[in-house]
Amino acid sequence: MPSERASPGLKIAAGAGLAFLHLPILLIFLYAFTTEEKSYQFPPPGLTLKWFAVAWNRADIWPPLWLSLQVAAVSTLIAMVLGTLVAAAMAQSRFFGREQVSLLILLPIALPGVITGMALRSAFSVVDIPFSVWTIILGHATFCIVIVYNNAVARFRRLHGGVLEASADLGANGFQTFGYVLLPNLGSALLAGGMLAFALSFDEVIVTTFTAGQQSTLPIWMLTELVRPRQRPVTNVVAIVVVAMTFLPILAAYYLTRDGEHTAGAGK
Amino acid sequence: MTPDPTPAVEFRAVSRHFGAVRAVDSVDLTIAEGAFFAMLGPSGSGKTTCLRLISGFEKPSAGHILIHGQDVSDVPPNRRNVNTVFQDYALFPHMTVRENVAYGLMVKGVDRRRRRDKAEELLALVKLQGYGDRRPGQLSGGQRQRVALARALINEPRALLLDEPLGALDLKLREAMQDELKALQKRLGITFVFVTHDQHEALSMADSLAVFNEGKIAQIGTPEDVYTRPKSRFVADFVGSSNVLPPKLTRALGGPAAWASLRPESVRLAAVGPVRGTVSAVRYLGAGSRVVLRIGEVEVAAYVPAGDPIPDIGSEASPVFAPAALHVMEG
């Protein structure tokens, strides 16, 4: 007989599992306020807000933050245009090899980041493209497209194919159909896909490592900062910023797509 | 000699092939202006493709389509003076009922006030006054279908195409809508082209109809023509509950050696006759009974009026009928 209530043992195990997943994140927040700057010791000897001021005044934080924002914004934009077009094509036409093409589109997100990174890096050097902001953006766009595509294609499937024909039947040209019928129905899915893509790009490390030149994005800056003993809590302050920049869009995306079937690309 | 009035729709040897599939195979068809025309057929017979050829969502692989005398081969759907009531209605989910109905005027750039007035006028026509501010999702199936109808009529098309518009409604609503559509067509005086797989719907509503089979028109004519004088076994089978007699049996019953159809109402049972059969089923219908005789491999239904003796199942009887009741078919 399946029991209605979980046994106490299972409850404890589940609680412990969740705690193991999330307590370390709380620790990161906590260490942003510690007075000890050389090592992470628990419990913190004292609490202070000064690291926020220190982080604000550190000149080496701003360029990586700016670069990360730039990369995330541009790759999201590229992904939104290309991802929507691909979704439209895949949802509205039937052609030979359609399933295979669909798999190829999804592949970048299933492929380990190191493979994507290596492949892009060797491809860039083969055709002699110097590493720059644009190579990072291209790298990020490969997986951002998948996120946007997944969201858009789900909405396309839900959208009654007849509404586009109905619009044309009533005299609308292609642009009118796009603006009055397609976009309003696709809007929230695109916004959600875009936000997830932005969040994903903003904290990406692996592909960035392979495709960046001298520049470092914010996550890369954090990685290099962790091995230095100087002003450690500053990294934690930045971590809080990263959480805010990635968690809030994901939360918003969740609420935007909650009403419909939700197929945001999870995790990478 | 006065020229014929221009037909609303004319197909000249129109074909539409999808790869090897001949969805529409060299169809000639004329639909008179102002007619209530039904395209009847099983699924996959080409009737919906024909409708989509008229609306412009399919292009003919061969042949020409004329709408009100104009060759529309190069005219896209948004420039054709026909509108469609889609199967499942295809209402815009993000717009109100009024915005849905007024859509055709909005894309033409008609000002807001005129749009609103005209939309209200059409909502009144389909008996949906006061529903303008609702969303399609808040309406019942029957109401959605009325919105679809109002939306398709707002551009005042000369021909209205209806793709199985009643298919999603329950029986009672469907019958009510049949009467209403018929009345609406009379009132507007425009051509209705109606696709359905329901023979009763086609027979009761249409002025004339085409029966489709495998991409071709099996028969075209008035409902009475098609029902009482089916041209082929397929039409007899699909359209009515007529008896279909194979050549041998037709001959044994006094006709030529050809396939023939025979309506049960014309058949009586007698103790003696040229052919004997065994009663295999009896169904009481109120005003009479339907009795099925099994003659070898063939079943022949007869109609026994109330008051006449009803034979027992398993007993023997002979079918008799007036020679004129036998309708010989082409094949």
C-alpha cells in the first residue's frame, strides 16, 4: 500500500539533501560580510559592510562586469533573432531530415562545454579569427540559441496554425500578421527565453575560457581572484551581484512561462 | 442569346499533387454565384484541398482557378475577395471578440470608430450582442463559431468558405446552426462553399453538392440527384442508405447486368418473387420497419410500412419493386 505521508526518515533525508545543496550558497552570502579577509573561517570573527564599498572602488571589477553584460546582451539578442527564426521554420514546415536538424539545433546544450569550447577555439584559429569580445559572443550564442529556440518552439506548437492563415485570409500582409498575431502570442515566450539565455551567458566559464583572448568576463575574474589571498570577501560581494543578475531573470522567466507548458532549457 | 452569369468559382482541370499523392486530380467544377454549395467526401478525398485552393492557401500544380471570372493563380490569399470560417475557428486568442471580428477592417486601415460600429453590427447578425469585450477563451464552442462567422463576413466577401464549421459542435447545436447558416446565406445572398464529411448535413443544407472521392469528383448535382440517382457505387454507399446491387442480382431481379442502386423505401416484401432471401435483421423505425434480407452475399434492405405484417428473422421472403425504382449506375 502506498502511504499518503512520507516516513520521518525520508523527510529528514530530503531535508538534509536540500540543505547540502543550498547551505553553501548561504555561506557565500555570509562571507561577503566577514571581517576576516585572508581565509574563509567559520564562524566569521565579525561582520562588516565595508567590502561592498571596497568592491565598488576596485577598478579591476568594472571592466569584467561591463564585458559580461555586453557579451550576455549581444549573444542574447543574436539568439533571440536566430532562435525564433529556427523555431518558426521547424514548427511550420515538414521536410526531409527535420528530426535530425532539430537534434543538431539542440546539440550545443547537450554537448559538454569543453567540447564546444575546444571546437570553437580550433575553428577560430583555422580561419584566423583573432580572439576578441566577438569570439566570446559567438561562443555564448551557440547555447543561447537553444534556450530561445526551446521556448519559442513550444509556443509555436501551442499556437493554432490556423491563426496565421486566418490573418492572411482577412487581408493582412506578412508584416501585419507578424506584428498583430505572431508577436503578441510569442512575446512572453521570447522574453522568457531571452532572460534565461542572458542568465546563462552571464555566468558562463568554460566556453568563455576557450574563446576569450586577453579579456576576462566576471566569472573568469572571480575564478582568478579566488586563488589570490587579497581581499577575499570582495569576490563574495561580486558573487552576490552575479546571483542577482542571473537568478532574477530566471525567476521572471519562470513566472512568464508558468501558464503554458514550460520548456526552458534547464542547466548547462 | 444572353451570356451565362459569371460563376463564383470555376475550376478548370485543376490538380494539386503532394509528391506522389494526387490530393486533387484534374477537377472541373463550377459553383454558381449565390449558391449554397457543399463539398462532400470522406477524409482525404480532396474536398478540403479544393477549399484551400479557392482561399489561396494551396496553389494548383496544374490547371486554372477563376473566382468571379478572374484567374487567381497569382493572387495571394490576402488579396482574394473570399473569406474563410476555419475548422476549429482559429480565433486570435489574445484579442477580444470585437477585435477578432474587426480584424479584417483593422488591417485595411479603417478608423477605430467605423471598425467598432461594423463589428457590433456583425455581432448582432450572429446574435452575439454584448459579447464584444470577452476573450475567445471565455466562450462556448457554439459562440466561438459565431465569432468566426462574423469575423469572416466583416470584409463583405462575395463568397464565404466554410471548412467543416459544425464538426466540433454537439448534435443539437449542430442542427440549430445548420438552419441558421442556411437562413444567413439566404439573407446575405452571397455564395457559401461548405466542406463536410456529413452526408446529412450536405443533403439538407446545399443547393448543389459535389461528392469527392480520391481527388476526383464522383458526382455533382442537386441533393435530390445525388441521393436518388447516384452515379456510382461509391456515391450510393457514401451518400445514402441505398441498396447497392451487383450486376448478377440486378439481372436476376429483372434489370440489366449492371451495378444498380435501389432505395429501401421502394422495396416491399412478398411471398413469391424472382429471388428469395432470408430475413436477417428487423429494425423498428416508428412509421414503419426496416427489414434486411440476405440474398447470398448481398444484403437488401426493404421498408415495411406500419400495419403490414413484419416477417420473423430467419423466414424467407422475396423483394419486389416497381421497375422504375431500379437505378442503374456507371460502376
